[in-house]
Amino acid sequence: MLSTQILKLMSRREMDRFRATWHACIVGDPVAPECGIYIDWRYFYVLEGEGRATCGIARRVGAEFLRLVGIPGDFLQPQWFDNLKMAGNNLYDT
């Protein structure tokens, strides 16, 4: 995952796009084609224009990372809880 040193070098606009892109991958929202540069493809991917996490662990770690550099309230939205429900009892594998 991206180091905090790299994040400190990002402009405000880049940071906003980074957070929005990772959030989209975590909750399954659409990802703008030009935002692919912000995706760590080992953990996230885009399928038919919507962001996805490779597994529950990637989703949880990505969310924890975004809580550190983002807006904590993002993960109180219905999409976050819906995404967890889709994982069922197996939160570590999707």
C-alpha cells in the first residue's frame, strides 16, 4: 500500500481523488477511468466501471488506511454496511 511519505507529497486535489477512488473500490462504487493511477492493483480492481477489493482483508486494510488519511464518516454510509453484508459471515474472503 502507499506509504504516508508519498501521500504527503500529493496535492489536495490528488488526495481527494485518491480517497474517492479507494473508497469506491471498498464499497463498490463507480471509478472514473482517469483515477486508475490511484489504485493499488494488488488489492483493488475495476470491473465494468465499478471498484472492487480482491478480498475482505484488502477491503478492511484499505478502510483502516483511509480512516487515517481520510474522512472517518465515509465508512458510516449505507454502502459500507451493504458491502459488509455481501461478505456474509466470511469477512476475510469475498
